[in-house]
Amino acid sequence: MNFAVLASGHGGNLQAIIKAVRNEKIQADLKVVISDKKDAYALKRAHRAKIPAVYINPKDFSNRESFDREIVAQLRKFKIDFVVLAGYMRLLSGFFLRQYPDKILNIHPSLLPAFKGLHGIKDAFEYGVRLTGPTVHFVIDEVDSGMIILQEAVRVQSQDTLETLEKKIHQAEHRVYPKAIDLFARGKLKIVGRKVIVG
Ligand code: GRF
């Protein structure tokens, strides 16, 4: 199976994915990294790993769908079977979703359905939860609402600051995302209604 990573930022998850592919912990080929941000550090990481890194400027397109049509054209060019979002900060159009039904994965830094949105770590921390952690899920047309593949609980200790909690959650993300991607790539995930059966 061939996959692509879409990333807008730092690319910490991308780095963990690159490492897992190299160590054969993910049995699939990462063929291309695509970004909507020219200076995304994720693109540098891809470049360093000798993986094709493609920047597509959203300003060159009049709307979300025409931008996504260009992304999908790139995905086709690289014969991509499934797509992994890793800190990709754009909503996908219906067009994109229809091209890869149940074949787009995302990671969110809270235990969904709690703390959806852009500030999952901070919102959970400020709420005072004792447990939080990343969720890997399929992407559907509603944000942060797709079928859940894997979650990893992270305990919030009294001495945690937002910064120490962020670090722990990112470490958990880098464990759980490669695992979920590998399960998907090996055909181990079956969607039954809202649920994902593993095995
Ligand atoms: C992660 O916290 C992820 O859960 C969220 O965006 C962040 C991306 O970080 N969707 P990175 O670019 O992978 O370092």
C-alpha cells in the first residue's frame, strides 16, 4: 500500500511515521508529503528523508475544492492508496473525501469526543481532566468526529504544566499513530457503523 502524509507544520508525527516505515513498523510505503505551507518544517523533514515533498499554494486556487483537486491529482500521480493527516490545518472538501472514502486518517490530541477543535490539549488541561491523550480516527465530513481507531490515555499529574502535558501527549501521538497506520495498511481495521473492529 502506498500512502501520503499531509502536514502544515512542525511534522513531529511525520518524523515518527518516517521512522516507523524505515523500521518496518509500518508495512506501507510513504510516497509523498504534501503541505499547504511553504515553510512547513514537515517539508524539510521529508526532504531530508529523501521523500518527495510537494508544496501547493492555496492562494493559487479560487476555492477549497479546486485546491483539493490539485492535491488529489498529486495523490493519483503517486498512486496513493490512503492518506494520513498529520497536523494538516485545512478542512477537506467533499470532493476529496469522496475520492478516498474511509481511507483518510487523522490524529487529534485529546480523547475524542472530548475537546474537539484547535486547542485539544490546552482545553483539556484548563478543564482539569485527569486523563487525556491522542485519538486516531477516520476522517468524515464532520470535524474531529470520525470513527475512532486507537486512543492512548495520558495521565495529568498535579505538577503538570501545559508544556509538560503537551510533551507527554506528543510522545503518545508518536507511539499510537504509527500503530494505527500499520493496522490500516495491513487491512486489520473494519468499520462497523461508528465502531472500528481491530483484528
Ligand atoms: C498534533 O498535536 C496533532 O494531534 C494535531 O496537530 C499536531 C501536529 O503536530 N492534529 P506535528 O506537526 O505532527 O508535530
